[in-house]
Amino acid sequence: MAVIVLYSVMIGFIGVGADFLRRVWIQGEQYKKNKQFLQILFFLFVIGVITRFVNINQLPGLQIDEAMSGYDTWALANYGTDSALNSWPIYLMGYGTGPSAFYTYLSLPFVKLLGLSLVSTRLAMACLSSFTILTVLWTLLKLKLPETLTGSIFFMLIISPWHMLISRFGLDANVAPHLLLIAVCLVLVGMKEVENKQMLFYSVGIWLIGLTSYAYLATWFFLPLFLLFLLGYFLKNNLLNRRQVVLLIAVLIVTIIPVMIFAYVQYVRHETLTIFGITFAKMIGSQSEGQTILFQKDIWSAFLGNLQRIFGFLLSGRDGLIFSSIHGFGFMYNLAGLLLASLGWIHMRQEKSPLSQLTMGWFVCSIPLLLIIVPVVHHWNVIMFPLIIMMGYGLASLGALGNKAVFRSTFVFFSVLFVSYVYTYNVVYKEEQQDSKYMAPITLAEILRVGNEKKLEKIYVERTSLKQLQDLTFIFIRFYDPISPESYQASRDTPYDKNSNLTYRYYGKYIFLDENEATKKDETSVGYLYHKGTDLSKKTFLKDFSVNENADFILFYKE
């Protein structure tokens, strides 16, 4: 059922894209060249949608943060509370540091309809990504840019390694950049409208920008600068009158009132607050302390160290996390992408169109955040779309040269890189993308299902035999075999403890063992779970157990 829904939605997006471009051709100049250009855009759109949707029911494997939020989504959909028993929270308790809940609510209808699975958890992200791609296409054509520039920007978006990766799993940090880009698109199109229609575009754009404060905590450092930039840009160019400014500020304030209450609870009240069933939970810890250098004792040394990591990050394109970048390609094809973005910056400064100016402003407003935040790809999400647009401008600037061969060669070069990237992602790094420190394969769900079918009352998991993060193994198992949030709290190492929302040894019927830890040998209705390849020569007590195994795991059980 879930897979059928997945590919039905994918085909639906392709159909919408085809109908949109057909209407553009009918309403525009119906000559051969225009039709060929729209066909190229449609081909790119189809490639973009397919690479974001296909096989997300298996690849990548279940990511640990995705598993954490996915369970909370399931709990809210079925019980009205998250794992910490908070009703309809603004921010989830999660690890105790408050992952944002925005993506949880986006994916909740899919999880409610399809149950908790990789497809239901990821479908909202794939839809948001594809809708963003369609919005960008609509905006580029609305702005009536030169065909070379339109095609170049859209091409760079479709082949972006970063965008393809973040579109394929459900992580809260991946929502904010999409909301920002859609907002900027609406603002750009709104500039070409008049009166009420223009104000509608601006209002929805500001509303979306306000919503990003719910999508990822790191955007709190970026949004004030970006909003001030937008205000200054619009006033300088006489694009807003006082009445419009007041109305847009009102829209923004109303949008962010709940997140301001959340901030008040964290930094002033220091106690959970519930209003009309909505929970503003006091977090156990602070995300900002782990993500930024602002709380270091020697902030100057921390800043210099961060700069060093940033340069290494830019050169290699990798942050060491397999779910956010792949060796040899990085998040923007490494130095090749940086060079193209640099050319784009030069071209944009000369052009000074609304698109180029808003993109450069967005880029510059992101830099202070990058300087204080730990350099990993999902922390840099806010700057990625401006970089993609800059790369598109860079490619288009090569097309403006007298020698078209340079433009064609660059286009072919990046096309080959993209094809190679897709192959590497789906084949070379397939196993690592599925079964590694922060990822768990679908085969874990299959083996846990066997334990449920056999109605085992207790399953021992030797955590040291697994590849997954050993202290937090329960997060993966909780996703694939969820129990009610009340039962989860009751089964934790320290039941209902408000100073933690995690567990180490106990989750439901699962008991997590350290290496070679002894257990009772005379139990029935019991199972022992190991990763395949584990040395079991000393586990002689298992000789009388039945065995079920798959590609990655082995379950010994006694009914």
C-alpha cells in the first residue's frame, strides 16, 4: 500500500509538471524553439522528481534523527502525545534538546494513513522537495529570464547532490531551506503584480519565512538578519508603502507568537506550559550548545578552530556523515561547484536584477550563521539554495561568452558528474547508506517482525554486535516496532524520569546487552538478536534455539 501511494504521488507530480508546461506553451509564443526549450525543462523536471522519489522505501537506511522524530509522529497520530507525553508540542522533546516539530506535523497525515514506515515518514519531504522544484520552475518562467539563465539555474537545482540527498529522508532541518526558497519565489513574482494580488504574494512569503522558525532552531540566528535585509531592500527600492510594511510585520508577528512563547518558556519561565492543549515544553538541554561555538569557554579559539573546519569542509565537501554527503562529490561537486558559484557571484553583481540581489542578500545573511555553527551539511542548509542559484548564474555566464563550446563542455561535465553521483549513491555506497553508525537497514524491520509473529515476550539485543550507534540502539528498534508513548515511558531504565527522555537498557520487550553479558538460560518465549557476521562460537546455549536470518541480522528464538 505505502509503495503504491509513493509512486502514485510521484506520477502525480510529473503529471502536474507536464500540464503546467503545456499551459505555458499554449499561453506563450507557440513556435518550435520555445517548445523545445519547454521540453528540456520538462525532461529536467522528470529527472528531478524521479531521483527524489524512487526507492526511498529502502535507500537510504533509517537515519537516527529521522527515527526519533518518526516515532513521535506516530505517537501524535495515534495517541495525541509525543514520546515525552507532551500533547501537540511546538518543539519535540526528542533527545531532550528539542528537535523541531514542523516536519512531524507535515508527515503526520501520511503516518496516520499508512502506518509508521520509511515511506510514510519520508513522503512529506519528497513532496515538499518536488513542490519546491515546481515552484522554482514556475518562478523562473514568470520572471521571463533569458532561456540560458532559466535553464542553467533549473539544471543546477536538479543535479544538486545536496538537494537530492535531503529530499530522500525525513529530517526536520531539511524543511527550512525549502520554505525560504518558496517564500523568495513568491516575493519575486509578487514584485510583478499590483495591489491586492501583490500583497497576497508578499504576505504568504512573509508567513513562510516566519514558519521557518518552527522548522529548525539554527534559523533563529539567520532570520533577523534576513528580515532586516528584505525590509531594507524593499524600502530602498520603494517597493512597499507604510501600510504594507505594517501589515507584513503583523503577519510575521502573528506567525511567530507560538515560537516566542516557546522561547519564553526556555529562557524565562523554565517550566513547561500548556495552552489549549498545545505544549510549550521546557527542554532538558540546549540544541544551540551542541550546534554552535557561542557557549565555548574560549570563544576565540573555538572561532579559529571553526574557521579551520570550514575551509576543510569547503575543500572536501564532506562532513563525515554518510547521509549528507558522498566522498568525491560533496554537497556541490567540490571545487568545480565553488568555481562556478564564484563566476555566478561576479555575474550577479553586474546584473543587479531582483533575483540576483535577493539571492546575494540571502547568501550574505547566511555567513554569520556559518561562522558560529559547527560545519556539517544540514547545519549549512540555509545557504545551499543561494549557492545553487549562483552556480546557475555561473553556468549561464559561460553561455554568454562568444565561444559556446565552453558552455556546452561545462554542461556535459556536470551532467556526467550527476550521472556518476546517482550511480555511486545507488550502487557503490548502497550498503553504507543503509547499515552504518547512524543508519539502520529495512532488514531490521523484517527481523523484528519475526519476533512479533512468534509472539516472543522478551528479545535480547547484543548492542555491540550491531553497526548502529550503541548507546542509542533503541531509537531504531522503537521506530520499526513502536509501542505507545505511555508504554515507552513505563519501560524505560528510569520510568517517567523528567530529566531524560532516553533509555539505554530497556525498551518494551527489548533488553540491550553489553558484549558477552550473561543472561538466564532457561527462559522461554525469548529471542536473541545479532548482526550477521558476529562471532557466536561462545554462545553455545543457542544451539537449541530456532533461527531466522536475513541479509543483515540473525534472530535466535525459543517459543
